[in-house]
Amino acid sequence: MVTVAPEASLNALPRADGSARYSYAGYTVTASVNGPIEAQRRDEHAYEAHVDVIVRPSAGVGGTRERHLESILQSSLSQIILVKNFPRSVIQIVLQVESTPENAYVNTKLVQASLNLPIIPALFQTAVLALLSAAVPMKATATSTVVAVVSDDGSKKIVADPSPKDIREATSLHVLAFTSHDELLLSESEGDFTVKEWDGVYENAQKICCQTASKQDGIDMMLDDDASSPDMGHFLRSTLETKVASDLHWK
């Protein structure tokens, strides 16, 4: 499990309407947001804005993996952005992956599918921070986390923010995102798991993102309490409070 706290900075790119840099769990991602701006005819929608997400890998050019990530992020972010306020417009979000955990790109063609999920929280969190930096109107903010179910001496252990070793040994891997209203926004899973294991994953992820979940009875598995995961909601608020305090310091 990752123990280093997440780090973020806003307005990292001065020429964009909004930008952010986010580092956590071995991933560092920089995002820029521009818009709402006038959409080209192929992207134009008469009643709402088009959210255009572009993911650029840390090495090489984008491929099928990046297109898959873009579709997941576009669907999720479109649900929290007030797209109907900006018809015939486009909001462009560009995400540049700067660094990944060691060996993340080794033999990538063979392990590509299993690498898609762990990077989603970093991309998602950076995009949300950049949207806030650009003052794009949203229904709510959102936070995301990745959770693995690992076998441990015959029992199941839920590991939040798993290390690359935990991911390789996991029986299932899950990415969930919750809005600031404690509503499930995104859920992506791979591997074999039971309904009971899913309930434990949901509870653990909600606790990290919302800090409102209570321990569920009847789940025959062990939660990883050896190290505490960060409160992502508090992290998001503290990042914005620091930025606001810095902007108002001249007063």
C-alpha cells in the first residue's frame, strides 16, 4: 500500500485557462483545461458543451490504451460539468502523464489491459483540479481511488492504493469515484470477485473518498488497516483553500 501523501499544485501552466499537477502512488500527471470555447462543427452539440479529453502517455504516442482512458474520463467528467450551460461549445482537457511507477511501461503490449485501471484515479483527480482551476461550473467535485482484493493465507484482504506488487497479485482490481454528494460516479473493475467482496470494496472506497461509510456486517474479509489511506475529499478542499489563500494574500 502507498503511504506517501498526495501532492498537487494549481495553475502550473500559465497559458491555459486552468491547469494542475498531481502526484500520488508513483504517478505524476499535468492537466490543462481550455474553454468553454466555440466548437468545430464536428464537435458541435446544439444543447450542451462537448467535453474533449486527451490523454498523452509519458513515453511514445497514444494508442488504444489512451483512447480507452479518454472514453472513461469523458463519460465521468461530463456528468459533473454543467455542460447544458454552454451549448455549441467545447471544453478541452489535456492530460500529460509525466511519470509512472517503475516498470509500468515494460512489455506494455502484453500487460496493457491490467495497467489501465491503476492510472485512472491520478488522471481523474488531475482533471478535476484543473477544471476547478479554470473555474468551469460543475454540479459537484469528485474524488477517485483504486482498490485491490488480495488473497492472504486463505482470506481476502482489501488494499487501498495498492503497490505494483499488490496489483500483480490481486484477484481483482477496482476503480471507484464519488461526488462531493457521496454519489457513485465511476466504477471500473477487472478480475474475479464475489458480491460480498464488491460490497467491501465499495465501503472501503467510499470511506476514502467521502469519509462517511461505516463498517458493514457479514463481510468475511480483512480490511487493510496497517496504513491509513488519505482522505481525498479533505485533500481536495485543502488544495483549493491553499490556492485561494495565496490569491488573496495581497489583500
